Amino acid sequence: MSLLAVAVALLGAACGTSGSTDNEPAQVTSQSGPTTSEAAPSTTGADESDADATPAVGVLPEGPSALATSTAAEFPPPLVDPDEIISGGPPPDGIPPIEDPVFLPVIEALERFDPAEAVVALEINGDARAYPAQVMIWHEIVNDTVGEVPVSVTYCPLCNSAVTYVREIQGVETTFGTSGRLFSSALVMYDRATETLWTHFDGRAVVGLLAGEQLEAVPSPLMSWGDFAAAYPTGQVLDPDATGFNRDYGRNPYVGYDDEGSEPFLFTGIADPRATSKLRVVGVALDDAATAFSLDLVSGGEAKATNASIGDTEIVILWKSGQATALESDRIEGGRDVGSSAVFLPVVDGEMLTFTGAGDGFVDDQTGSTWNIAGEALEGPLTGSRLEQVNHLDTFWFAWATYQPGTELVEPAE
């Protein structure tokens, strides 16, 4: 199937209404990618807007929409070249975000999802919620309130990346939609308060009235449903039967996209030659430093712990088998096992810990306590302790290297 045919098929699917399932994305082979709206940060573009032009807290500027024009005189200098933001096929919100999510208690949904199915795992102020990949792959954004914090949970299928942001700008609460556009094969969002364009991958306003603004990210790693249910038995999961849309939830419209030998769809950037475009990496940025750890490095057996540092900060990457890639098989739960990754600061009560994989969990070398993939100590002297989670991205190399051009890449020694 040609890329043009794929784009036309996916455009028809994205524009389908809540009462129709006739228009759905054509399946995509590893040689022809799907069409969604996704974006990456750029290493080009102008400086941020002058501080004197910044509106007061609680008052957002009014003016032209970046969905309609990229060159309005009222706009601060763009952070990316607007010509690099291209149509992915659908119109704005043609891939419809979920605005009023409905949830099921985990205990009532244990059999609703395959244990290996990927979910976006989010916990704020004790409120734990799972957003299944079978839903996110069709909607890309869920505007929600979790632990009394307004958030937008976002997922970019073309980058295989999940990121959650606090949906407040200068003290003003808003919601986000899909722009229908891509930047370097990644989701471009827009805020509904000013219709500025934002990059999903790093939460920056890049074109429009708010260019230069930065959203606050909240850790929300991809995790297997089985691990989420075990770690958060009193949590909740987004109900696919109550989204308000008729979609073939459970089917993957991006069949074969998670093929390391294939190239990303509508990628207009410059590929970093250090690795293949679709190499799976765990990307971490701290202390003005960034490192991509290849999946081959951090995975192995049932569970593996990788003790590392980013800049001056010690971290631990916990990896556990059991999560299926959502982007390979025709069924979301049918892909190969890529496991679940989580990144933490390995410190409890001021004591630095190091970790080792043990069975299907983890043990710290200092106290012998056992831990789960969610960073909670389940047995031993530190029972009940929780590690502080570090925001990271499970993503493809091409996307991480675009956003973090100075990144280090760590792969297993030959």
C-alpha cells in the first residue's frame, strides 16, 4: 500500500463520527506507516518571546489561531520552522480526544483486558489510573482530572511515547486537542484557550500566541495491565465501552509499525546515524543532560535493574517482562514482549540504594527489601516505602534523538 493510500484511509477513519465504525484506519505494513497527529521539538527556530510581552498570570493573550496561520504578527518567534509542521491527514480533532473519561474500578475490570496489554499508568496524590493503549491509539489525548490535578494524558503511536502534562498555562486551566499535524512524525497538539501549537514529546508551545511556554510533565510510563492491576488494586481504568465513540478498540491500525528495520512515517528530520530509527530506547533527561538506554541494555530475564546516572543524578531503571508492544500485531495484546520500564531516584530516607532484578521483582542491595515495577517496597525493612518516579519516555530512537540531539546513546557492549 502506498503512503498516499494509507493517508487517505486514515483520514477517513479519523473523521469518523461517534456513531460510525465504517471509516477505520487501514492496517499498515512495516513499510508504510499510519497517519496520526504527533510532534517533536526542534533544534531550529528563534528565541523565546520577550519577557515584557508575557501576559500576567491568569490572563492568556487573545489573537489569531495557529491552526489557521503560522505567520501572524501577534505571534512570538516560533521555536520550530512552521514549514516543518505538516499535515498528517486528519483535520483538527479528526482524531478525537476523550473529554469526559469514564472509569471502572480495577477489581471489576481484571478480566476485561489481557494481562500483557499496554496501558499508560498515572498516579497523582494517591489516585491511580490506567489508560489502555487500545483506546489511546485511537484518540491520542484524554483530558482528565487526577488527584484533583487537571491533566492531559497523551500518546503518540508514531513515536510509541506516552506523556502526561498538567493542562494549566499561566494559571489558566484549558484542554488540549489533536491538530491533525505532525512534526518529525510526532503528535502536534493545540490548546483550546489560544489554539497555539504544542509538541507532544516535550510539552513546548512552538507556534502561536504562547510560543515559548512549557507545560509541566507528570510521569506516566507504559505498563502491562497485569502489573498495573497488581500495583494499584484500588485504582481505576478507562472504560473502552464508555468513550462516546464507536471504534474497534483492541485492533491495532498500525500493524507492523514496531519493526526496527522500518522507517517512521512522514519523518522530515535528519536521522541520527548512531542507531536504526526504530530502535526502542528508554530516554531520560535530567540536569541538562540526556541519555537513551537501548531496550537491549535494560532488559533481560523476568526482571532487570540498571543502576545509572544522568548528569549528577543517580537513577535506577527497573524493567519487567510481560508487556506486549501495541504496534506490531493486528491485536493490541498480540505483539512481542517488550516489557515495562520505570525510572526512579534510588533514595529512601537519604540513603542511596542500588538494585538487582530478582524473580519477577527487584531487591535493593542495602536492606534486602523487595520492590515492584511501580517502585514500592513490598517486603523487608523498607516495606511501604516508595521511590520517587522520574519522567522518562519509552520511545523510538528517531524521536528521542530529534528532541535531544545531544543525547548519549548507551547500548550493550559487543
